[in-house]
Amino acid sequence: MKRLMALLCMAAGAAHATDIYRYTHAGMLAPNVRNLAPRVYVPNGKDATVSVIDPASFSVISTFKVDQEPQHVVPSHALGALYVASDEGRQSLTPIDPLTGKPGTPIPTPDPYNLYFTPDGKYAIVVAENARRLDFLDARTMTPAFHLTVPCKGINHMDFSPDGQHVLAACEFSGDLLKIDLSARKITGELHIGGMPQDVRIAPDGAYYFVADMERDGVHVINATGPQPREVGFVHTGKGAHGLYPSRDATRLFVTNRDEGSISVMDFQTRHVVATWRIPGGGSPDMGSVSADGTQLWLSGRYSDEVYVFDTRSGRIMHRIRVGKGPHGLTYFPQPGRYSLGHTGNYR
């Protein structure tokens, strides 16, 4: 019995020692972005603009037009560009040069709600939410390669397994999760969890995925290691749980509760909420990023036309910055990491 307990303790210690985010800790910027001036890019869905914020002065320094309903600003795999995903009107990916902060020529792309990149950097994955597809593009040329049709409604967010072989994707309008084998190019597992699943983020030890649920007001805990996705727990956070952001030391997970104007801070190891930060007077915290040094959490205020900046040490709201109408998938750039897997700050 003592030997068994010792082995279990050793296994738990080994799992805890693993850190998927070990290259994304504070200040660990890739060489090609180390000298860039940091900027915060805010896609304003209702007026088809992007606001560019200087995080040193907490002020908007420029605004430019893009195609209709910009949803997210996504860093490219090699960090040499960012893309604004606009999924209405002409529908496009608009590249941004991080050296100048200026947009380039839009790339016509059907239904780009969100954008990810395979860990090997070979493909960009366009999340075509309304079309019920994942469209794979050549990441160098951003031209179509192949697509995968999905059997659910509202595919929106995903995260990658530790080996990069699989993704777990959330479908908000049908309440489903899909496990997808990237090399086999097929769906290998499905799980109906109901509710309205949103952002997906894997735990530092790679054992679980966390899936925010706007309808059930919390976070599903999904086994990441089995052949089929399986729910093993649920953590109540607050109304409209939406975005998930690991702290720079990978000990905490910040959960945005969009419908009650709060942030829940969850301990990764215990899966307990250890703090709740509330926006004075209310707000609608949606998507965002943690700053490169880890001291700030930047979030869009989806229905309040502003950006919130939280101090991650105290939970105090430091700034509220007016932007355009309907701000959504905000990105702080650059962030630590060797490469980007997409969304608003999923790095490895």
C-alpha cells in the first residue's frame, strides 16, 4: 500500500511538473518580436474598425477600417503578422504589420469567425462558424488547402493537445465538443454538454481542457487524455462565462463572466475559484490577453464600447479606455512564446 501511494504521489508530482506554458512565462518573447513596441489591437465589430492602443500611455493612437464584423485579431504562427477576421460583408482576413501597426490588403476568406494555426506552422485553420467548417489554408500563402465539415452548430473556439495531434473544439449553438485528429483529418470523438460552450484552454499539465459555458455560468472540466472527450467536473464562476486566459506563471486561469461584469480567478491545480474581480458599475468583459510581463489583463467590453485593464496582482481595474462599437477579440502583441496557435493569445 505504501508503495502504491508513493507511485501515485510520484505520478501526481510528474504531472504537476509538466508545464505546457513553460515558454510563455513573463518576458519570454521570441527573438523576432523582442524589440517591437507593444500594441493592443481591438476589433470593433459594430463599426468595422480596429482601434490600436499604446499600452504605455493607455490611449488609442490610431483607428483603421476593415471589412464588416471584425471578430478577432490573431497573431500568425511565426509572429510576423496579425490577421483581423471579418466574417460578414466581403468576409476577409486583413493582415496587420506589427512593425507599423498598419493594415495591408484584405485576403478574401469565406466566413472567418476565428483563426488558429497548427503547431507545426503548416496550416492556418479558419473557423467558419456559420458554414459549419474548418477551412485549412497554407500558412505561408494563406490560400486554401482542404476543409473539414463539422456536424455541430456554431463551432467557435478550440485548443490543442500537448503533442499537437488533436484539438478540442467547442460548438456554441448545439452545445457540443468535438475531438479532431489533425493528421487523420477527421473527427474522432464527440460530447454533448449542452449549454453554450465558448473558449477552450488546456491545463498546464495537459490532463484536462477547460471550456467556458455562457449558459451554465461556469467552466466544464474535460478529460484530455482519453480517446473520447469526457466531462469530469464543473466549476461555477459567474453569469456568462466566456473567455479563458492563463496567468504568465501558469498557476491561475482568468475567466471572464460577460453577463455580470466580473472576472473569476481559478487555481489551475485545485480547480477552485480563489478570487472574483468586479467592474465598478458593471461591464461586459469578453475576450483579451495577458500583458507580456503578466501584470495586466486586457479585455474588451463587448456591450460597453470600452477596454478594461486589470492589475493581475490585486484585481483592481486600472483603466477603462473608450474604443469603437462592439469590441470583441482583443489582442495584446507581442506576447511571450515561441509561436502562436491563434485566437487572441494562445502561444507555446
